[in-house]
Amino acid sequence: MKKWSVGVPDRNTVLKLMTGCGVSSLTAAAIAAKGYSAPESVMESLNVGELSDPFLIKDMREAADTINAAIDGGERICVYGDYDCDGIMSTVILYSYLLETGADVTYYIPERAEGYGLNKKAVDRLSDDGVTLIVTVDNGIAAIAEAEYIYALGMKLVVTDHHQQGEALPRAEAVVDTHRRDCFSPFKYMCGAGIALKLIAALDGGDCTMALEQFGDLAAIATVADIVSLTGENRFLTTYGIELIENSDRPALMALKDVCGLTDKPINSQCIGFGIAPRINAAGRFGSPKTAVELFLCEDYDRALSIAQELDRLNNMRKQRENDIISDIYSMIDSDPYLTAGRVIFLCGKGWHHGVIGIVASRIMEQLGKPCFIASEFEGEIRGSARSFGEFSIFGALSYAEQSLEKYGGHPGAGGFTIKAGMSGVFRDMLEEYALKNHRIMPLPTLSADSPAAPSELTVENVRGLSLLEPFGADNEKPLFFIGGAELTEVVPLSDGAHSKLKLKAGFARIEALIFRTPPSELPVAVGEQCDMIVTLGINSFRGKESVNIIISDIRPHSFEQSKYFAALSSFEAFMRGEELPPNYYPSMYPERDEAAQVYRAIPESGIPLDRLYMAFSGRGLNYCKLRLSLEAFRELGLVSISGTDQRVERVKVTKKADLASAPVLVRLRACIKG
């Protein structure tokens, strides 16, 4: 369960934004929630109409001069990219431009097995091929040793990158990276392809018009795929590129839209992020990134469609491998629920595909609401990826555990690591130690609504106004709204009960809302009860008639008290880990026999999600600790099973009575009460 946070924008600010920007109340509230208070600042941010001068980026002129001199001198140039979507798009952009100028140019993208960035074996091959100038895209800022090796072989290097600078810069004719400490360019957050596009503009004299017209579509795909900040110049670039994609005659994009089911459909950032980009990324994960490059260099539609279908096949393989690993993890957790009892989750499996464990870590983190470290053991080496949220720093945790690691890297939200042989247990212990020292109360995954939405505001015109904020992405997420105190009047099952349509009475208004992947039987509220919801809003169009589309992100009983729930959850998990709690906590946690009996009777024969079971007792005096300890006692006595992954509680058929007080967890709790 996620913690809810509901913003309440200042009413005067909302009114000022409505008047000054000419927007609806919903849009003004969403804008205010993003921190804007003056119409002028909103228009400046949302109406970026061009890319800034590329020569404002440190070393851009030196990079352009070096490359233009190499073109004029007939030198052999290599564009050196990366195997993810951003690296592939960056490579295609710069390689295509140089090819059109008549340059003697080739490209190189390392296979995933070679690892990220420049490597000496690849440099040797390029040297043997007669390359005299290497230009990196989407990598190179950290290639200190490799840069020296390039010069030792008599070649030159130009670095273009968008990752953070380390202690030193690599030796190069130019190092173009907006994150250089001495770079004062006005916009810092472009991806590798955005930097490559600006490099082309610099090579063409500084005007971005030609670069945008030719490659704005590819840069937009990379910008969305790399989850960089969709603000400022990235917002302009993505908007411009999406329009190109919608009207594209580029064979690669026509073919990709075909296999994604997007032909003749409006394109937005979600279409790119969940349709186009994953298929490009699949080439680097399960095939060769060269396949994706070949697609975008292809000028024949039939050939492009054949390659796009291959990328679609690889993406389906990626999804299957991902689901296989998730299934393995679910089996591990269900057989040993204590694997998820820690402050963080660390799981390791044999032969799990390294290309998808980062995605798996994200999914498990989302499912279980804890920082997640997923590793795979292959031929004696244990490599992993980690994901986090809130204030828990992955890089901080890995740094704390560095004595157990061969290498590691990352930032607060994500990272990668390789564990020393025989040190997996030490690594796990040090992660827990770091978490305990730095987060006595662990951060909670949070679902944040921008503003409450009154039923009277849920009109087609008001909701349509939210499109002003598109494209949505990092730092410009789709607005979420809170609807409180609505009465559930009817539930309609959809897709054979896989999803639900809710009919509700909100004030004097009647509204309908959809909730996906939740059958009617698992809703946390019953017909006739009041509920709160966090929702997204959109427009439905059917047979020429438009209506407001309400999609529920989360729903709860109106009486739910989340502060008590999360405090009790924290205490329960701390007790299960054997951590010491204040002495006065223990008596209030102990379930009396009649309370435990109420819990057992509330479990239907078909089973029930744990949180749904708790919400059935919401407002009835049974705290969450008592509920969980009752269930744990039942589990120990063989009366119920509790899935470690989806937290579903089911009764187990029994043939004899069990003594509740004999359950080990309650024996331990009584000992704590006695002191």
C-alpha cells in the first residue's frame, strides 16, 4: 500500500493562474502544484519555443571545429555510441549527418557483453580500421584510461555525453557535457541524443532548424526513453519531435508504429515510452544494437517492417524473460516470506538475464514498496541492479557496503553492483545495517495527488485544458487528482471480472470511474460505503460524443486512517525483524482470542488481499499490528497461507483444533510484554 499525499494549492494562486494564463481550474491547480505562482513564470516554462545556442555549451565550438576539420581532411571518423535507446538514437543522428556531408564515417556500438562505454579492444579494432577520430555519443565522460589509450595509438577523441562528471575529465580535443562543472549552458538536462542534435547544429554553423527538421523525431524518442527531465528545452524538443513522428514518412518509424499498433493514432510521450522505445531497447538487451541502427538507416519500408518485426520479437522475448524472473522471485518469496521482512529486499538467482534485472528491480520495488536489490549469478559472478524511492539512496547503500563489492555505481534512485565471491550474505547484512542507521523509519512509497477535484470541475472542457501540460514525463508527470467522500452505488465487472467500473455519487453529481487489474471482489469498499480516490483524468470519445474519463490509481474507504496504518506497519515489521520497540508498544499489539477469531471469520473461503481484509476492520478498533500478528499466528499454526508477493490471505483446510496462544510469534510477544 502506498502513502497518499494530497496537495492543496493556494486558492489565490490558482485564481491568479486561471486569469493570467487563461486556463481551467484543474489546470491551474496542477500548475500551482508544480510550484508556479506567477503567470509569467508559467508561460516562460511551458512556452519554450526553441533550443538555445549550441555554442553556449562548453567545448562545443572546439568539437565542431575538430570534426569539420576531419571531414575536410578526409580523415576516417567513428561515432561511438551505447546500446540503449538514447545511445542508438544518438549514433543514428550523428552518423547520418556525417554520411550526408560526405565524411568517411563509420559507427561502433559495443554489445551488452562488452559493457558500457569505450573499451580498449574496441579502440584497437577502430585503429586497425584506419579511424583517426573517435566521437562518442551518450558516453565517454568517465573514460579516463581509454582516452589516454586512444591518444597513445595516435588517434584523437571528441566526447559528447550527458552523464555526471567525475573527479577528472578525459583527455580529448573537446568534452561536450552540460554537467561539466565549468559549463554554464542555460539548460542542463538533455539526453545524449539531444546533445548530438545540438552538435549537428554547431557543425552547421549554430542554427538548430535543419537539425530539428531532420532528427527532431529521433531526439524526442531518446528524450522520453532516457527519462530525462521533460522541462525547458526538452519539453520543446519532445513536442516538436512528437509532431514529426505523427506525420513521419521515415520507414523506421512507419514500421515501428505499425508493429506497436500506433498507425493513424495520436502520438504522445506514453506511446513512445511504452511502445516505440522498448522495442529499440530490446535490440541491445536480447540481440544486437546494430539491428536497431540498421532499422533507422533503412530507406525501404518493406525492409524496415521486417526489422521492426524482429525488434518486436526481441521485445516479446524481453517481456517473457522479465516475467520468468518475476515468477521465480514470487516462488522464492512465497516459499520463504521472511525474504521480504527486511528493511530492503535483496534477492539473487542463477542465470537471470542481466539485460532485464533493472526492470525487474523496479517492478519488485513497486510491488512490495521497499528499496530493491536484484542480482544474478552467472559463471561464478554475481551482478545486480538496484532501485529505490524517497530519501533512501542506492548509491549511499552501495558505498556503505563497498567492502563486499568488486565494483558499483549509480545515483540515489538506481545503481548497479558486482558482489565479491562469497560475500552475498555480508552484502545483505550491510544493506540492512545501512538502512537501520540512516532510516530508523523507512521511507514509504508515496502516491501524490496535485489537488482535490470537486465534482463540478469534472467537465470535458476543464479536463481538456490539462493537455496544455503535455508532454508528460520526468519532472512533468501527468496530474493526479483527489476525489473524497464519494458513495459507491454500483460495481460493474469488466473483461470477465479482471477490471471494474464503479458508479459513484459525489455530492450531487453522478460519476463513473474505471479501476484496472482489480476485480469487484477485491475492491476495498463495498456498495453503499463512502470512498476516497486518487485519479487521472482524460477525455473519452465514442461515436462523436465526448465524456470525462476517470481512471482510479488507488481507492480507500473514506474512514481509513493512514497515519495509524503506517505507524502500526512499521512496528509490526520491526518486531518481526527482532528489533527492540518501546515497552508500552507490546501490550497494544497483542491480539486477544476474540479479536483473532474476528479476523479468522472475516477471511472468505476464496481468500482476500491482506489490505482489503484490514480495511474491512477500518474504524472498528482493531489495529493493524493485532491483525498482522493474528494472521502470523494462524500461518504458524497452519490455519492460513499468506502470499509473500501479493499478500493474499487464504484459509487452509484443517482437521484438528489449534491453540492460538502456542503460536511462536505470540509466545515471543508475551515474553516482550513481561520484559
